[in-house]
Amino acid sequence: MKKVIFTLFSASMFFVGANAQYCGGSGPSVCTPSGTLTQPGLSPASDSLPSVVNGTTPNTVIQFKNFDTFAFGGQTVTVNSLRIDTLDNLPVGLCWATNKTDNTWANQEDGCIKIGGTVCSNPGQYKLHIVVTADIGVPIQTDADAAGLKYFVRVINQGDSEVAVDTNQTAPFSNAGGYSATKDCGNGIMQNELAINSLSVVPNPFSNKARVSFFSAKSGVMTERITNMIGSEVYKNKLEVTVGNNTSTIERNNLPAGVYFYTITDGKNISTKRMVISE
């Protein structure tokens, strides 16, 4: 973690869409920074982060400390602020939020990231995909892994022993190292992957359009709908979905300001998110 968090390079200036595994609702009530970190980066190190257990809701808080300066282009530059844009490839059922409403920390500021939800995922090790934007006088966005910062989350079944983190893992997922072959999501019932997961609408509220993001464990055609407070359908669309993270842009069109509900369904599974259209 003591490595420079993201040796930012101009080639890494790319756009990353809204994060499908973001819980939403970031703010001071989510978690409390410890204020004890002396080095920038994440704590605890992923090789000491406890495994999450299928069928349970982890109470995992990762502490964070922003950087003061780092080397960029042969010069030492000051980090005015750093924002987490994406934290993906969490085990299915989990999502993240932080103690800052905009997921942004000032120079050397302490923060925290809470992992929420109920895990129901293949046992093994998941390599997180983290994308940040650093303000060094100009905003520069980069993939943390490309700059050498790696973080892993392990999934085990109830009753299984801990398995050591493989810090050399390069693939997004690994089931090597003695993990169970199947997943137990609780009550002894072996479940399939949650079909639709980690639904978010960003921004929310929105005035013109918003990006919907979600994780799907299967591919196919799904239906997205928007209904108003009394249940009347105001929008319907067929969406081609792939396995993994998916996004869809929804337009306000002529809808009046108010509270609505966005729903995505495959006919058997359904996920709904409350959303607000502002003036």
C-alpha cells in the first residue's frame, strides 16, 4: 500500500460509466474514518482482510487515506483531491459506499469504504477493479491496478477455513487455493448466482437523463420499466443484457418532476430502484 497510489499517466485518461456495484447513499452515516493511518492507501491490506461468508451480510469497513504528493512525469505533484469512480468485481450480492457524499477526499484526508449487501457468490478470490480521478491541477482518471495497487476479497462457505490471499493473482477471479467447488448461500441450500444485482441510478435525482447500471449473472433480453408513485407505467423498453456489468441510459423526455421507480426484470427475477426527477 505504500506504493504511489496511481502513477498517473496521460494514456489512462478514459471515461468509466456509472458503477454497477455502488450501493448509493454515501455520506457520514455510512462509516467513520479511524484517523489512525499514517501512510496513504487502503487498510487493512487485502491479505489480512477477513473472508466474506456466503449467505451473510459482512460488516467490512476499509479505511482510506488520501495522498499528499506523488511522482508524475518526473516531477512531484500535489494531490488536491481524489475521487473513487468505480469499485467493481466485488462478489455477487455486495456493493460499496463511502463516508463522503461525492466519494471524494481532499489532500491527506482520511476516509472509509463500507462493503454492504448479502454475499451469494462462487467461493474464491476476487480482484477488485478500482478507478479513481485525481485532481493535480487537472483531473486525471486511471485504473489503480495498472499503477500497481491491487486489492482482493475472498469468499468462503459457512464452516470453511480461511484461505491465504494470492497477491500474485492477475485474473478477475480465481478458485485456486482450496476453496469449495460450490457455493452455499445459507440454510444448506445451494443457490444459483443472483440473476440481477447491484442496481443503481446515477445521478439520482436527475433533471435530464441518468445512467442505470446493474450486474447480471446471465445474458438475454430483459425488460426495463419506469412506473410512477401510483404504479402506472410511463416507460418500457427491451434491453439486450450480457453477463456481468450492464448500463442503460434513461431520458426524462416529458415526465414531470417527482418520484418514480425503475425496474429491470428477466420475467422471473426483478430488481427495482427508487429514482427522483427534479425540476
